Amino acid sequence: MVDLRAQYASIKEEVDAAVLDVLASGQFALGPQVSAFEEEFAAYSGARYGVAVNSGTSALHLALLAAGVGPSDEVITVPFTFMATVAAVRYTGATPVFVDIEPRSCTMDVTQVCNAITDRTSAIIPVHLYGQPADLG
């Protein structure tokens, strides 16, 4: 497991100051901090644009739409995840196809992914869980 308290402690002062700035501004959505974050994230990741969204569900949904996933498609993922993963797939009209997890890491069993791929597979959503990255090999 990842110790989130330790991670927070290392950046506490900076995070607390940023949160207080937003609270003091009274602009909790679409404020200048969001625009600044989008620009900085795009620059950091080498992308032309960055888009902040309200949740992981929205992020997954937009990523699937950007990839062209639609009603006739299948998306491979795992059932051992938060409901947002499957909700995002269903929002596009696509069908989720589940593969089992690897017992040691509780992440996607990559050997099962190969067997699940069909002509209708348009995306694979691995789930990185409990600080364990899924094997993408």
C-alpha cells in the first residue's frame, strides 16, 4: 500500500497554500488556478493541450471518446476496480469485457488480455491498484 500521509507531508505547505488561495478567491470551479494547471500539465506532459475534469469517471469517459470508442466496441478491463471504470465504458455505449486479476498484485492478468482481444476490442483499461502498477507488458 502507498502511504498517502507521507506523500502529503512532503508537499503539505505548498498544497495547503494553494487550497487556501482557492478558498479565499471564492471561485471553486473554472478559476484561474484550473487554467494554470491545464497549461502546466500540458507543458509537463509534452501535450498541446491539458483538460482538467471533475472526476476520474469524467477523465476515463473523455479518454474513451477521444479514442473513438462507441456502441459497437468492446473495452477490456478488470472487475476488481471502482465503478467509474465500467461506468465510463458504458457511457460510450461500448461493452466492458472483464479479465481476471493477477493474485500477487491484484492488477490485470496480462496473459488473459491476449485471449480476450477480438475484432471489436477498441481499448484496454488497466487498473493500477493499491500502489501496484498493472503489468503493461
